[in-house]
Amino acid sequence: MNEGEDIIICRCEEVSRNTIEDAIEQGCDTLDSIKRRTRAGMGLCQGRTCQRLIAGLLRNKTGKPLEELKPPNFRPPFRPISLGLLAQEGYRLRREDELRDGGK
Amino acid sequence: METELAVIGSGPGGLSAAIEAAKFGVKVAVVDENPKPGGQLFKQIHKFFGSEKHKAGVRGIDIGNQLLQQCQDFNVDLFLNTEAWAIFDNGKALGLKRGTDKIEKLSTKKLVLATGAMENSLAFPGWTLPGVLGAGGIQTLMNLHRVLPGQRVLIVGTGNVGLIVSYQLIQAGAEVVAVIDILPKIGGWGVHASKIRRLGTPILTFHTVKEATGNGEVKGAVIAKVGPGYKIIQGTERELKVDTIGIAVGLTPMAELAWSAGCQLAHVPELGGWVPVHNERMETTLKDIYVVGDVCGIGEASTAMEEGQISGIAAAESLGYLKRGKAEELLEERRKGLDTLRGGPFATHTKAGKGKLMKRYYKS
Amino acid sequence: MRTLRFNVLSEEELMELPGFPSLDVIEKGKPVAVIECAEKIPCNPCEACCPQGAITVGEDINNLPSLDPYKCTGCGLCIAACPGLAIFVVRKAYNESDALISIPYEFLPLPEVGEQVEALDREGKKTCLAKVAKVRNSKKYDRTPVVSFTVPKEKCMEVRHIRLL
Amino acid sequence: MGLRIKYHPILGEDLRKDMISIEVDGRAIPAYEGEPIAAALIASDIKTLRKTKRIGEPRSLFCARGVCTDCVMTVNGTPNIRTCITPVEKDMKIEKQEGLGNWGEEPK
């Protein structure tokens, strides 16, 4: 890899190595803070593709072993799902639960 | 919907867990987001290693069919095209999305996470161009869907995946221009390397990919020799005319479901990264959630199947379908199998990593 | 433990392997298996498939296979059974001038009997010409056809693959 | 079409027969029902499946198993569909996705 040549690290959000390294220099020392600062790992794939690359950059820049890092927070929904569907179907499921529990 | 044992992932580990538990009468549901079950088994068209007991000599694709047949024989429910998008109540309920527009809740007593692994990335200039793929992705496309991504391929990485995919590309009619590795030695098994070397495919160690070239899609790859510190030696660059670059630089366990459910994770490099802490029964730190296969340490399909069986037996016992003594007997047999499969020098890392995980389990 | 980390096995390394039938036996010229398996990987179909009991891996399936060349009849079942495609059968005294080599060949098209092909060494380099003598592809081989071809005797430990012309 | 594997030493001959036609950006593309959309497109030498939102880079299949989401396209009007694991169906209309895609009109 050419020194200095910038490349995309997070494919979904198109965040480059320089952007991530800048964030680390400015004090982001966890995967979560890098994510919040740069959006790297926040895209459709939820960081599955770039997380390891970012962890590597973090280790190289800070010298902190990966063992000391925490994986980034990960919350449902784990897969793309539209909020409309979630709201509509969630309501249906809750009604079904209520009916089963005695129609309260 | 309700079940006694829910399994997420229908690869060799997940199916083995399901079959083993169902054998003893447990009601089992397997969930997979793919339209076809089998995980990565159906792209493994080569004969597997192992002993007769571990289905050695049988092609992965045929092992997949055998497992599916057993699922049918033991009435395992398979939910395909179904995404598990949330885990609630310490594993006692799953949020499922079936097809494009149906959301369901699946209540369960026990949960096995068999979510597998994903391929590691390697970032270099041009790596986002169409034509750069994961080597496993190439394997899926050609062996499962019978489509070649291109005609002239560079494979980056000489682990077993890189070597096997190279051989299978040639079987499918493509040309593998070179297989390169930045490390001084071939990572995978010698027999796999020999298979492509005698076809004339060059394996270049101490080499890296500097750049994928092409405008709009891959037209070439610039590779170069590396020296001390794995830095490129200026002047050794050369461009290979390729239309496809396959990245085969290892796998990372997909442990995020376990993590978000609340299972403790540990970073164990020997196992591929962050993995759920578990014990010899494949129980995580949440006692109703089990993990099996690549999600808890990169291994082989054969070890995933043994781990799957262990979790199935353990779950059947704790649900009351199996007596303690009988269960222990069966578990001991599988553990011996695992020990054998991890008995060689290529698996010392895995063995050490698993040791660390168990220690962590009993410390927590 | 052996650490094969070269791109190919050299003939010297080969001869140290317990699956190598010894030069004497090869010189005698009867068909015999040559097991080019140099790493301890957990695997034993070669042992299980041999009808003569000529291949031993043992209790620990990580052991290297060892060959009893006097029991081996060179039947070739192990060629297709080996998941690593690392077993070949060599019959040095096939006739006056030629040896017969049998290899696993999982490619299309399959060569025809009588066809002339290029003989390649372990690095894929063209070594000489070869003539196909037999193509076996029964169900037992499970889609790993075994191709036998003749090459000049002195090439019998060098040639390990063929390329169709 | 040159990229389809008709004969294979292990998989045998591809015995699937009737192909259907799907519409990709207004063009008719042959495909087998049930195969992933991305496989059909690559077999027809359509490599670029989407353009990224910021730089407008072309992207294609990358992981081929539903994880990386690089192959998302607009399928029957719905954007962000992972074409590597979404099977081809009759009368499908597929569009190369620009950026995050267009979710269409708000329902009334």
C-alpha cells in the first residue's frame, strides 16, 4: 500500500483511512467513538466489513492491544428492516399476545 | 410461534445441533436468512478431511444433503428466508422477519447461535472496484450458482480458503494468474498447495497487492514484493492482467448476535477475534444460549458438526429429554472427536484459544 | 513434525515420508502407491479404503500415513479416496521403455485413451509427452476420475499431472 | 453469457432449462427463476450494481452471502435489497441504485 495514499475503509459510508486516523489522533480510542465521530461502521452492513480494519488502525495508531478493546455496541434490528413494518407488525403481535393472555 | 430449541444459522454446526436435539424428542426450529439451508457447506465441492466417523472423503455438498435429510427424518422445522433481527429475554424470544413483510416472535426455551463467520477484508487502492470479491464469495457464486465472476483471477492469501478456491476456479474453467501472500510461508495445507502448483499456478510468498487498476471495474492488479517489515520493495511492482481479485485473508467470527443478547465475549486472536465465552457444553455465560462452529472460533466444518452435536445433547439434557449419565457419555464421545480433529499441528492455535475461552468461562 | 512450507515437495523430502514406497520397490517395477502426504492433518480415508491393509494411519488420525509396499498391489483406490489428492500409483516397469503413472484428474474434458498429452512435474512444468492408457471414473471414485498414462521410465518420479494438448 | 458454467467436473451438467426474463434498468436480461439476482446480472456481464451516495463509485458483489450489503439494488421499487441472496422471480423490475435509493411516493 502506498504511504499517504488515502483509501476507503468503510465501504458503506465511504469513510477513508485518513478520516479515521484523524479521529483517532483527536482522541477517539474505541470503535464506538470512531463510529460516532466518522460514521465508519454505521452503514447498511453495520460495520461487519470494516470493523476489523478499523480495529487494526486503532491498534497501530494507539499501540493498544485488541484484547483491551470492546466490540462496538450492536443493537437490534440486526438486519435492515423498515420502521413502518416494525411499527405495524409490532402492533399486531402485541395484540395477539394480549388476546392470548386473556383479551385484556 | 413457540419452540423448545431455536437455532440461528443452518450451516453444519447449526444443523448438527438441531438434529442431535431433535433425535431425543426436542422440538426444534432452525432459522436462516438465506433461501437455501446448509450455510457454507454447499459451496464446498471438495472431499472433506477427517476420519470415517467425521464423514471424511465425502464432499461438503453431499454432507449438506445428508444433514438436510436427517432434519426431515427428525422433524426439525426449517425457517428459510427468515432473518433473526433481535434476541429478547436472555435468548428466550427472537424477533423474526420472514420474507419481505412479515414479522413474527418466536418463543423458545434454549437458543443455539450458529451464525458462522465472515471473510476478512483487505483494504488497498481500488479494492472497492467491481471485480474485487471475497474468495468465499467467488466460491459461492461459482459452485452454488454456477456463474464465474471473471476469467482471469488473482487470489490474495494462501490459507486453505485461498488455495481451495484457486483450485475450484480452475475446475470451473477460469485461469488463476497467481496466488500471493505477504507472509513468508504458505498458510494452508501442503496438499492443497500442491494441487494448484502442479497445474502450473504460481504461489508467490512475500508478495502483496498494491493496487487494483481499472476504471469502473477491475482490469488489472499491481503486485509487488515485500521486504523487512512487510514494506513494498520499490521497483518490484508488476501489473497482472486480471478481471477478478479474490481476497482470502482469513475469517472473523460473527458474534454480534451473542454480544447483543448479553453473552460475554473475549478477544482471542487464535480463534479469529471476538468470540462468545463458553464451556465444554458450548454454553455461553447466559445459560440458555449455546454457541457452535465458526462463531466461537474459526475451524473446520467437521469441528462445527461436533460442537453442534455437543450443544444439541446438552440442550436435550437440560430440557429433560436425556438423563445426565447418558448425556455425559455422549458428550465425552464428541469431545474426544474434537480432540482428535484438533490434534494436529495446524490446530494447536485453535486448541490453545479454546483453552483460554474455557478458563474465562470458569472465572466469570 | 515436518513443516512443509515450500511451494512443492522435493524428491529428497518425499523419500523420507512413511508413505513413500522406497526406491527398491519402485525399481522392481510393480505398481505401487506413492503417498505424498507430508503434514500431520487429521485424516484417514486412505487407510479405510485400502483393501489390502497396506496403508496405516492408526488411532491418532493426525499421523502421517505409512505404506507397506509389499502389501500394496497398486490398485489405485486410494488415489480417488485421498481428499488431498496426494496419492499416485507408479508402475515403473510397465513395458521396456515406459512407466505407467496414475493420477487423480478432476477436470473437464477428460482425456481419451490413446490421446497424447503433456506431462507436468510438481511445479506444473512440462517435462515430456505422455500417452493416456486408461481412464477410470466409476461411482466408487465419487467424481475423482483416475487417469493412467505412460511416460519414459526415468520420468516416473517427476511427473505428477497432465495437460491436454 | 460466457460466464455461466454449463459443464462442471464435480457439479455435472447444468440441467436447468427455461430461463425467464427480468428487467434491469429497462433492459431484458435472461435469468433462472430462483437464482440470486446478482448471479443473473454478473452472468450477463453487468458488474456495476449500484453507485455510492457520496463519491458515486460503482460497486458490485463483494461477500456474496448477504453480509456486506454492497450489492444492494432497487427491486420492484424497494431500494436496498441484497441481490446476492434475493432470488429472481417472474416479472421482476430491477434498477441500479444511486446512493441510498428512492423509497418512492409517500403512501396517502
